[in-house]
Amino acid sequence: MASGGNITTVITNDNVEQEKYTGRKLASSLDLLAKINDEFLTCQICFETYTSPKSLSCQHTFCKKCLQDYLTPNASALLCPTCRCSQSLTSDGIQGLKDNFFISSMADMLKTVKEIRNDDKQGTSLLCDTCDDDCRKSAISRCLDCTDFLCTDCSIWHRRTKLTRRHKIVSLSELESGIHNEELKSRAKIYCTIHEGEAAKIYCQTCKCAICHDCVDSDHAGHDRCMLKDEVHNQSGQIEKLLTSGKSKTEVLQDMQKSIQEIGEMKQRSLEKAEWKIIKTCGTLVAEIERQKDDLIKKIRAMHDLDVKKLQADTESVDLQMNSLSSCAEFSRKVLEYGTPKEVLGLNNQMTQILQQLLETHPAIKYHKEQDTMALDYKFNIENLKLLDNIFGKIEFVPKPFTGPVIKVLRAVDAFCVGEQVVASPVGEQFMRMDSVETTKLLKQIGKQGEEDGEFESTPNIAVNSVGEVMTSDTDSCKIQIFDPHGDFKDSFKTKINGKILRPSGIAVLRNDDIAVCCEDQVYIWTHEGKPVLGFGKGIFVNCNSIATDDKNRIIVSDISQRMITIFRSDGTLIGKFGAGAGVNDKKFVEPRYVACDSQNNIIISDSGDCTIKKFTHKGELVCMFGEEGSEPGQLQGPRGVCVDENDNILVADCWNHRVDLFTPDGVFKKHIVTDVDGLHFPEAVALTAVGKLVLSEDYSWSVKMFSLPEYQVRSPSVSSGKSVTSPTVLIKDLEQLAGKFDMTNILNSKITRWLNSPSANSSDLSQTLKITSTRDFTAREKMARRPGRSKSLTSKVSLPNDTNTFNRAVPFATSVDQGTPDSESDNLLQQDRKMHGANGEL
């Protein structure tokens, strides 16, 4: 027992040292446990410590009994009480949900700590795990390896036993302080579910489970495996990254809360404004109704007064006739009564006429044979009340654009929702999950103002070749620069002919990836490596500023000074021209800036002079015209670069509105695909790559920016690293269309014809010959091209004449130097193969 006492002494001394070492850590650990109890281990339904915790797919945890009480009878799904996400249930109901062992473990640890604390106040409540059941003693320590609580005697023997002497035993006070929490985590073991008692130290990456060494040779042979601790470390790192992102999203969501509050305030302001409009409108209408009432009353009274005057006139007429008739009658009676016969005879005719006239005359002719008279009345059609719906207007929701800061916050939230997006249905209904809508994203900004490689001295013009490389022309630095599809600088060359420096502007790529460039009053063509090929247009142009090519490899050039579009063949032969400078009475252009072609070989021109986009046939016939000056959707302010997608939709760089707009082939506005919210300012030239990247140059920043456009994104399938060969139709979208550009039929026909005419040809190995890989066939053709008498290189340098006017004849610089036996078939095949596969025979 002496040794046991020494051991106990050692433990006590260790405790003293640990207490000196931990200091404040003990108090913080106690606070942490209190925090865990209050915030982490409490069910949000019963607000008590978890019992039989069950976890939902949304990672919220509740007591099993609480969920059973909460669940609607006969329900097949459960709505999370916290976030309202739907959780499908199996036939086992709540019992079939996952047990949250982590919560259970934390609850047990909390219970243990409480019991340890209770020991200090009321005596022992924890008993030794290794004592016999009928005589268990109070525990004073715990083995970190076995996780058993030990009494004094068992602690001593635990240290003496051969199998456990290396285990680490700590006192309960140390355990409660939390200083061994990390060590407990590192020492915790996972045991194999197949081989009982065997520790799982290996992780099967194929089966996604922890296994022991015995499992390796049985069920998991040949599977991808790693050490369990490494997998834990990797997954912990992933969780840490997610937590970091979660913290960032929390900050974004806080901003979103403020933005939603701002939106609510905006809606309140809109309500108050609408109410004010209603009050003002109704007040105006009431005032107008009052005015109309007064006018009607005035009008009816005026009409009544006029009618009364007419009635008075009738009355006076009747009175006059009545008086006349009475006077005449009285006079006549007096004559008859007092007059002599002579007087009666003398007045008879006169009296008779007067009386007869008075008797026959109507006093008011308008009443002659009438049975009624006209009286005033006011009539109103009750159906007119329906018109009040239009008079008083209507209430409706109208779109109100978000402010810049709100859009920025919403885009920040969208950036987190790459995997899935939670869409809330009306209150009381369950939430549903769906794939999120990807948003436009700035991938890279290329270059800045400067003279070094990858820098620009002026706003660059851009074009994209068949392999996705970005070509730029820099007017002030007089050079062409080439960037790889990721935007990294690759190569450059000066635009110089016979020592003369040329100032490049518009740039385009021909079918064979040669580079056509506008240089003031001429167009020049260089190879991809910077070797001059052709020059043309002298005397035709004044200031050719933009250039494009169509599907027939024709070259379309815009001259901003002459307001003219000119069309050439790829060898520089003039085909035609149209526009103001072509002598047409109708001035079709004001300031033609950029030109592009669609799949129908229509020519699309951005006209900054009248803020329109014009589409013409290659013969110069107007197809459609759209756009007007303004900042509303469909309006433009300073349209610059144009390009088309595979459906011939038109993308327009709207410079002064700081956006790129998308229009249908007929010119109907669809949407803004990139705006200043995405980091775009003063866009100039624009191009669309085959993999859904939008490449554009910016004025005033002298740079090129690359954006991802989800609606154009091409997702290539992964290629196996094994020996199996994936079909080219899988790896290369539109392979048939691509093959058609290189005349695959003639190439294959030439191969077969040459093989059939060869002395060694026989039908038995025809199928074998047809299976020869393209790389081997190209290699053989390379050897044939290098036989004696053939030229050493297809791109041999040729001395140029000093007279630069040689370009006016549209003669290519690279001419054949072959003086040997002609073999045009081999030459044509080799050149076509080089165009399609490159110098190394690789597609």
C-alpha cells in the first residue's frame, strides 16, 4: 500500500500543479458548461434537457416524446418546429429518425460534471465502474483511455496491471475543469461494428465507414482507404471551412435583414404615397363633381328663366287679344245701341273685319292643337356609374427596382446558395428545396494601364479564336496580345510592316485562326504567331474601326468616318459595300461603332450616333432596327460592342448605362446579363466564348474582364484516367459541325483513295487500315511532307518588298518555295490536318 500511497501522492501533486497551471481556465470551463446547458442541450419544444434526442434532416434536434406529441396523427411528413423544413417519415414514424449521439454524449458529460460538483457538496454520487456490483465504492478519478470511473483502490491497480499501466488517470476535479477535453477527444475510440472489441483505425473511402484491420482483407479489399485520423482531420477541415463560410453568410444575412427592413420601409413609403394619390385624386374628383353640380344648376335655371320669359310673352299676347276683343265688342255694342242707321251702316264693314280677325287669330300659336308642353328635367343613366371604375383608377403592384446596396446584398446571399436554395411557400405550408439559380460572376480582370506584357495603353478591342484564346488589339501600344482561355498572358507581337508602325483598332479571327486587324485606312492579316499574311483596302477606307467575319469566312469592315460597311473575301477581294459612304441616298448610319455577324450571315452594327442596333443582310438590306436613347430596359446610351450567341440572340455593350443587354434576334429586349452591380463599368468591345464566358473590355480602366454566364455555361463530362477512350462526340459538343468546317469527307476520301492505290493494299486489312488513329496517320503524312524536294516549312519567311503598297494587290506574304515534285494532294491534306489538329497532330 506504500506504493499505492505514493501513487496517490503523485496524483495529488499533479492536481496541485494542474490547478496552478489552469488558473482562470476552471472558471471559464464552468461558464462554458452552463452555456452548453442553456443554449445547446435544451429542447426547443419542452425547454428541458434532451431525453432520447432525435435529429431531423435540417440538423435541428428535439426530444423523441416531444416530436411524437407534436406530430399530426397519420402524417407521412413532419415540419420542423424551428425552420418549417419538411422531414419525410418512414413506417417507424418518429422512432425511425436518427438518434443524435453527440447530443446524448454532451448530455451525459453534463450529467457527470453535475454529479462531480455534487460530490463536493453532498458526498459521493459517482461510483466506481470496476468494483463488484455489491460493493461499489466512490469514484475519485477517471481513466481517459477506458473512460471508466475508478475508486482509490481500483485506480492503484489500474496503474499496476500490465494491460492498463500506460493509461492516463486523472482526478475528478481535473476532469470537471475541462483541461482534458481535447485529450478526451483525441483518445476517444471508434469500434468496428463487425469485429467486436476491435478498434477501427482505418476509414474506407469507398463505403464511407470506419473499419478495423480485419475488415481490410475481407469486405473492403481493393477499396480506397486512409487512416481514420486523417479522414477525421480532412472532414474537420471541411467543416471548419463551412463554419467560416457560415460566419460570412451570417454577416451577409444580417445585412439582408437590414435590406429587407429597407424594403419594408420602401413599401410603407409606397403605401403612404399611394394613399396620398388616392386622397388627392378623389378630392379632385369631388371638386369636379361639385363644379359640375353648380354648372348644371346654373344651366337648368337659365333654361327655366328663358322658358318663363317665353311663357310671359304668351300670357301678354293672350291678355292683349282679350283686351282688344273686349274693347272692340264694347264699341260695337255701343254703336248698335246708340248709333243711327247711317252710322251703323258706315261702321259695319270695319267692325266686322276687326271682330272677325280677333276671333280667328290664335293668341299663342305654339299651343295650337298641342296636348302637352316642355318642362325641365334631369336624367342620369345608372349604367354610367360603371365608368367610375376607370375614372377613379385602380390599385396594382408595380415593379420597384432595388437600390444598388440591396442588390449587392442579395447577390452576396445568392453566392452562398450554389448547391441548393430554400424557397418559402406561404405561411403554414411546408418549405420546398430546389436547385438554385446561378448568377453572373466576375471571373478575372485582365491587365491594367501600362506598357508591359498583359497591360494596355488604351481601351483594347477583343476577339476570341476557336480554342478560346483572347486576342486584344491596343491602339496606343501598337501591338496584338494573346491570352489563354483562363485570361493569363501568352504572347504578343507588334503591328509593324516593313518598319512602319501601324495603329490597330478592330480585331477579328478568321476560320484558320489568322488574325484580321483594322489599321486606320487598311486591313492587315497576321498569323497566330505574328507573321504578316495580307493587306488590303488602301483607298477604300478613311478610318476603318471595327471588323468581323461570317460563317463563309467573309470579312466585314466598318468605317466610322465614311459611315460605311464594306465586305471582302478572305483573300481581300472586294464584294460590296453599303451605307452613307456607298452613295445611297438613305443615310443608314450615324456613327457605326462595332460590327458582328450571326449564323445567317446577317450583319449587326451598333450605331452610337442614334443609340440603335441595326441588322442587315450581307447585301445591305435592312432586317430590323431597335433601341433608343435612355436608361430603361431596352434603351441604350452609347451602344458599343455587339456579339451573338448560338441562338443568334444579340448581346450589346451599353457603355454609359454600365451593362450588357441581351436581345432576341428580332430585337426584343430580354434582360440585363451583366450590370454595374457585377463590377462592370463603361463596357466597350464584347465577345462570347464557346464555354459560356463573356469577355469584354472596359473604357477608362484599360482592362479586359471575364464573366461567367450560367445560361451559356457548358459543363464538360469528366474524362476517365483509365485506358478506356471516351467518344469525341461526348468530349466535343457540336463535333459534327466542327468536322464540317474542315471538310472531313474529302479528308477521309483522300485517305482511302490513296490507300487503295498503294501497292501494298489488300482487302483483308482494309478494316485494320481504317482503324489507324489520326495521330499515326498525321505522323506518316509529316514524314511524306519532309521527303527530298519538299519545302522544309509551310511558314517559311519571305523577304518583303520595301513598297508597302504591295498590300493593295491582296497578295499573301507566305508563298510556296517548293521546287520539287508536285504533290498537291499531300500538301492539301497536310494543311487541312494542321488547321484541324495543330502542328503536333493533336485535336
